[in-house]
Amino acid sequence: MWQLTGSGWFASRHAQSDYATTENGFCAKCHSPLQAYAPASFSNGAVANAPSVPQQRFQAVTCATCHPPDNITAQIGALNPSAMDGGAVSIYLWKGYNNPASYQTLSTGVNSDGTSQEDLLCLNCHEQRHNTDDSAMWAMMTTTYGPNGGPVRCIDCHMSEYQFIGGGSTGLPLLEERFHDWNVGADLPYSCGAVGSVSGCHNSTYSTFTVADAQNLIPFIKEQHTDWWTLPPFNGVVQAAVPAHGAPTLIEYKTLEREISKIDAM
């Protein structure tokens, strides 16, 4: 399992989702979905109609939360031929993992705001997108230059592809293998499409983006309202005409990225 999931699931938050207060049929809908109770609810600050889930039996967010069993996938695909990946990746709805009605299939389309419909798989539990007020992040989420000519999806950064298997003389379909630790920083260069990655999103004839560049750029996206120039690689020395406070524009982010790459290359 460790190798097959990109050396990740066992060390991920998905595998460590028991916080004691989550040991009930309502909280389990996200913290241990296969043990959730569909009728359970939350009202007036308390869970209702939610049987307990014993700590010693708590399963966490396991494979079948997103991947139906093979026999169920076949049934889902037959019921919905247009389902993304034939139903092999679907949203679990707590009605039993051996029940086709327990899975909601996904679409590869785009929402009215320009974001990917595939992200509904993540947003079923992670209810809000992060950093939507950041111009660089929103540009990625709504771009038409991302993978397959569409927006950058949650999985493109948080479950980046690290190799392909099959194809060619194998006679097997070409399949992408993705990290399952959901750790962008640990999965560089793949998670940011830097030099050495499979996607090469930020590495082209016009831009060479390294792991060091990515590590130095990420804090500027996460810490918009701090004094940028106190962060590495600048260390207090202003290098470009980019504001140190407020919400930078996309053009200013691109200027910043070029400055970081230039310094890292010295």
C-alpha cells in the first residue's frame, strides 16, 4: 500500500482523522465515511441520530471513500456511461460501499465561475476552496491553460502525478499514478509542476521553475499580508516594485516569480 499510493496515505491527515469528538455517525461522514450514518444530522450545536463509532474501530478516510469497489464501479459505469473514469472515482454518500446508489459520479466539465467540476469530490467534505481571495490562486483555479486545457484542479497540486504506468508495448491502458499524502510541500517538484515534474506546468521554454523557486514562492501566496521582503530569498532586500502589503495582482505575482527565480539561480 505504501508504494502503491506514492508513499503517502499512511502518513496523511486522511489516515489520521480521528479527533475523539468525531467518533459518531455524523462527523464520520467526512472523518470516517464508511462508518457514517446517512440520516445523522447536526442541529443546535449537537449531533442528532448519530450512533457512536468506537475509537478502536475507527477506520479514517479509506480508499472506498473515493474509489468504489471494482464490482460496484462496473455497475456505476453501466448505469451512467458518461461518468468520469467510468465511475472509478466517485463521491461516497454513506449508504454502504457495496451499493451503487451510495456513489455520486463526477463530471469533467467547468462550473459557471470557471472552476473544475471534478473538485466536487474534495468539496464534499472540504466545503470551501482555500485562498480564493488570492489573485494567483484564483487565476489557477479558473485558467484555461491548465491540464487538458482547463482549470487547475485540487488534485493537480494536492495529488500530483509522479509517473505513468502501462501503455505502449504493455497492452495496458496508460494510467497516471498520483501521490496520496495530500502534501504539496513534500511532493515537490511534482506538486508545483517544477523542473523534474511529470506535468511541467511551470517549466517551459519561457519559464524555468525549480523546487527552490516553488519553496520560496509558496509563503508569499500563504502570507499575503506580511512584509514580503523579510522572507527568503530576499531577506529584507527589496528586489522588485511589488507592494509588501495588500492583495497583489496577477501581474505582480508574475514579477515576483521572476525575481525569485533570478535570485535562486545566482
